[in-house]
Amino acid sequence: MVNPEQIIIPEYSLDRDCTTLSRHVLQQFSTFTAAEAQDISAIMNRIALAAKLISRRLSRAGLMAGALGFTGETNVQGESVKKMDVYANEVFISVFKQSGLVCRLASEEMEQPYYIPENCPIGRYTLLYDPIDGSSNVDINLNVGSIFAIRQQEGDDFDPQAKDLLQHGDKQIAAGYILYGPSTILVYSLGKGVHSFILDPSLGEFILAEENITIPQHGPVYSVNEGNYWQWEESIREYIRYVHRHDGYTARYSGALVGDFHRILMQGGVFLYPGTNKNPEGKLRLLYESAPLAFLMEKANGKASTGTERLLDIVPKKLHARTPLFIGSKEDVELVESFIADWMRRKSEGISLVSS
């Protein structure tokens, strides 16, 4: 029998240059002025700090009293609030309060934007974010994530409705997400390529893992909550029946948007979150979830759609607007769109809408 104390685990050194997130961000600013580059770099460093704090909390949550479960309150969306939702939201606020960079934070957990008056004279940026995506997974130790986007502030200071944010997704300066799993991964784009970083806890730094990620034109994975099958329009049910009947498709769905999106980005395929009879516009928030991920997907040579139009072209009518989302490899998203277009054509022509 092998004595565990005699087992020697070798130390492997990295076989590549250890490019940190802060160093990498500074290399991305060919289209920015020097002042803009300095500001965005500092904002990204603050986002990384928030990610480290949330990652640390998640890794210890099961050992801490009062870290898991529900608060007993509901958010602006009418959804039950998890204690980790509150903690993560407060982390982002705390991190940016002292930054001097961001005048306003907008989160799906807050009905109106959170203004930082002392920052507003010079900090002309808004951070939009979903502090914990997939929080139903927290209590059972499955992956969750955070989603973020940076926009230039264009409206008047202290507008509670933040009407200047009600613009299309191409107005985003940067977008990204953090995936809290076996490793903590940060993925971001400043409009030129999509890049991923892994947090090295021993260094306290995000280290470059992959640069200029490109999604395959077609992939085997389709990711959707098939529990909603009978709540969808017939076009989506037809698509699901199609993939059931054809070889080469694999269903993968975790209930955490960031985790499912990351799989699609790396392996190819399509993520679907269509509207339902109960929620025709879907459940995903445009400004905090769909638009940031659509920005990333397009920069990785993929596609993001509402099913009938480019997602980044959508102009929200309110801060917490929702939208259906079909996102992933171009061929796979276009296949879903073709089912929707055919169904709409048959509907307009009065042809039977129910397939066998």
C-alpha cells in the first residue's frame, strides 16, 4: 500500500509568458485616447478586484454562517433574492465607490442606478452588471458567474431613469463575464478580440489563458431549458424536434447563463432562451445579460439574435427590459432563425402551424 505521505506531487512551471490582465488591457488601446486608455484600464482592474472578492466568498460560502440561502426579499424583477446576490452587488458598489472613475452603476438587483456623486465630475462611465448570474446554483455548489459591460455616460447626472442607457448594444465600450467554477475565469473584450484569463490564487492575478478566441462556425451543443417545451411557440418546438432527430447534436444546460455561454463560446453550438406563453419577451435582461454577451459573441465571430433581428440593434424601452436570446455559432443561430422565419411565414399565410 502506498503511503500518502510519500507521494510527491511535481510542481509544473508555466510554459508561456505570464501576461496579467492589467498588462493585457493596456495593450488593447490602439483606438482609444491616452486618457480613455487609462480610465478603462483602471475600471477593468476594479472589475478584477470584485471578481477576486466574490470568488473568495463563494469558495468559503458553505463554511460561513449566513452566506447561503434566500434573504426573504424580492428584487425589481419580482424574483427571490439570494444572500450571495446581495453580497456580490455590494462588492461591485464598494469597489467602485473609491475608484473616481464610474459615476453610475446599474444592476439587475437595483430598481434604479446607483450614483456616486463624488465620482461624477470626472468619471463619465457607467458599469452595468449582473452580480451573480445563476444564483440558484450557489447553494448546491455548481458554477455561477458575473456579467458586466462598460458604457460612456451621455445623459445628465443623477437621472434616475438613466435614459441615455436606452440605446443599442454597439454603444458598449467593453463587455465580459467572470465564471466561478473549478477555476475562476475572466473573459473580456474591448471591441478587438475576446480574451480569457484564469485567476492564480497564489499570485492574486488573472493570467492570460487564451487570446483572440474564435467560436467555430458550427458546433454540436444546443443549450436550452427543455422543461419549457410546451410554453414555447411552435417554431422553437420544431427546432428542438429537428435536433432530436439528427445525429451530431448534444444537449447541455446548467441553469447558469455564464457557464452555458462559456461552453458554447469554446466548443461551438447555440444557446437558446426563447420567450414563453407566460413571458413572451423571455427572462434575460437586455442591458445586464443579453447585450454584453452578444457583444462578446460577435467579437468572437459568432452571432446573437432575438430570433428575428440582430440583438445588438435592439433599443430597450426601459432599464430592465428583457429579450429572447439565441446566441452562438453563426450556422447554428441562423438555423434557429430559419425555423422562426418559416413559422412566421406560414402564420401570415394561414398555413397549419402544428407539425407532427
